[in-house]
Amino acid sequence: MTIEPVDALRRIAFLLERSRAESRRVEAYRNAAKVLLPLGEEEVRRRAQDGTLTELSGIGPSTSAVIAQAVAGQVPDKLAELEAAATGPLAEGGRELRALLRGDLHTHSDWSDGGSPIEEMVASALELGHDYLALTDHSPRLTVAHGLTAARLRRQLAVVDAVNAHVGDAFRLLKGIEVDILDDGGLDQEPALLAELDVRVASVHSKLRMDKEAMTRRMVAAVRNPLTNVLGHCTGRRVMPRRGDRAARSGSAMRPESEFDAEAVFAACAETGTAVEINSRPERQDPPGRLLRLAVDAGCLFALSTDAHAPGQLDFLDYGCERAERHGVPPERVVNTWPLERLLAWADPDASP
């Protein structure tokens, strides 16, 4: 088996992201791939043979070894090591539900706080067999995550159109957003612009320790907004230190759950047809099991998503599927098991719940 140097570097980065490796390790391989892209095949081969790859800014000893082995027609040692150790299921259980999933409704790109361009996220989604992927970068209030102003979001929508024109009919990149839920339950983006999108995930990112009654009012108001399709990571908790994306550099640590009346919030979700997100990030595992079972009993729909900030994290669906299965989530109520046409009809803000 032979592999092109750029493909080898990207595959290594994907497998490292999947394994929750530190961002700096992943970026070494992704940056090396970017350095190679503008170079001709002959120059790459010559430098590999001459031992001058490391003279290029962004190519170090580890990445140059991968390139040289790929140029020589070999499977790079680093790639072979990761393929052997890091390609099996990430969690035991949930395999039947994982096979039913058609896409992912919560992902980020380097337009906000993700680590990779839109095109790389799409390429990985295609490799995983997705039918669709929602691009849900942050809204303007979340400045720490480089949230998108209305003007930037409009520019992104044009990029989404271009990507869809390129990939054809077998896959759809959905126009989406992870919109902040404001203190009063409003949504942090122009309503008319939100209405243009395919999917809207609404999440609390600020004042997570708000008084229980106020937080309940805030969340119920957001859920009842016809523009809200998915209630994202509802408790905001973090059960382990965050690794594997740019936000890890801020030293994010564990975080307790927000307090709210879950019965009232999930009743509103069930009434309006708003899906409760099963956030598959291992550091979130949100909602916790007791609330997941409560949402099942309330009759809620669910969106089983990764909240991926890098291509390799798109495989985190394994974690969410295992938890969903363990806590009795009916697969038919997971909206991203649905075909695209049904999903879009459900997400249409003018549709009845």
C-alpha cells in the first residue's frame, strides 16, 4: 500500500485527534500538510532524498520522517503505529445506534474556535460515511471563541454553498449555528438570519451558575423560540479536563452542572419538538445519565452530536451512542438517524411541532 505524503500527514492528525492527543501534536502534522500542498511533487521528492525537508518552516524531524517514508512508497511508521492502536471503536456498546446515524448536527470550524477549515471537516465527514454535517460555529457574543457576527456568518453561508456545489448530491453541508442563549432566553443572532439556516443549536455559555429559577426561565424561553431546533449541552458540565482542541490551551478544567428545573425544560422540549442534545465529547457527557433518562420519559427528541472542533473528533459519536443505548434512548427519536428530507422538515421554524 502506498500513500501520498499529504494524505499520510492528515490521517495521522485525524487519528491523534480521535485519541484526544494534545493540540500541539496534532497541529504539527496538519501544518506540515499545509506546507507541502503548494509544493510540486518533484520538489517534495527531491527534498526527501536530499534530507532538506526540515529546511522548510513547519517541517520538523517527526513530520519529515513521515514524508520521506511516504515518498519512498512505504507506509510511514507513525501512521502504521496509530492505525494499529487507534482505529477501533472508541466505546463498547452503542454499535447498532451508531450504524443508524446519518450525520452530525454540532461541529465547529476555524471560522470560530475549531482547529480546521470547513473543507477538512467535510472531507472527514465523507470518509466516515455521513450523509450530512451541520456547521455550527459560535454566535457573536462568545468573543473568546471568535463568534461570528452577522456579516461573517453571511460570508460563511456563501462558502457552504460553494462546498455543496463541489461535493454533489450525495452529501449535504448544512447551514447552522451554535447560538448563545442570552440571559433573558433570547438568541444571540438576527432572527431573519437565523431563519435562513438549516439547523440551529442553542446553548448556554455564560452565567452558568445563574439562580435555578432564572436559569429555568432562560432555557424554557429559548426552547420555546421556533428558531431553536436543538438544546445544546444542557447542564454545561465538564467531567474531566478538556484536551484535544484549541480551547484546551486556556487550561479549562472540570465544571459542575448548571441548576435548572429539568422537568420543566424537558417538558418544553417535548411540547415544541426541540431535540435535547446528547453531547458526545468525553469531557462533557451531557446530559448526565439521570437527566438523559428523565428526557426519555418526558418524550423528548434527541440530537446525538459530537461538538467536534477538529476532524478526528467527528468519531466521538461512539461515546454518545454508548451512553444513549445505556440509558434507553429510543433510536427512532434521535433526529440524526432521519434522512435529510425529514430532518430539514423538522428543523423548519415554520413547521408545527
